[in-house]
Amino acid sequence: MILYIIYNTDLVEVAKPCKDRSTLEELTLAFVDDTAFVVIARDFHTTHHILKNMLECPGEGFNWSHAHNSRFKTNKFALMEFLMNRIKE
């Protein structure tokens, strides 16, 4: 378990700390060999853009995968979207 924590540290650090909590937030959740990137933003377009950057930008997810010889199986990726209902019933 400790070795996974050391091995995955760079991947977990892909999420950048939020500057303004009211606009967006990036998180990485990890347990052993499972990792989830979570983005909270005002709309789906913004969340998709941020998630894409978390994977494709230099030094991010896909670069970690290549550098650690740990290929992501993109057919196992899942994108879940949740919309907060702002109308109180």
C-alpha cells in the first residue's frame, strides 16, 4: 500500500489547488491503483475543458502514464456529470 502511495504521488498532484472556491475546483481521489479526477465548475463545457487539460497538458495525466510505464486503459474511463438543482421545491 505504501509503495502505491509513493508511485502515484505525481498523478495525485495533477489537480491544481483552487484559487476561488466559488468558481471551480480540481480534486484527485486515489486508492491503491484507482484514481479519479474530479472537477467542480459552473457548467459542463468548463468541466470538460479542465478534465481534458488534466490529462493532456504537459506534465499531466498522460505524461505520467508514459513516464511510469503504466498505460491508462481509456476504454475503462467514465465521465459522470451531475447538475445541481438551484430551484428549491
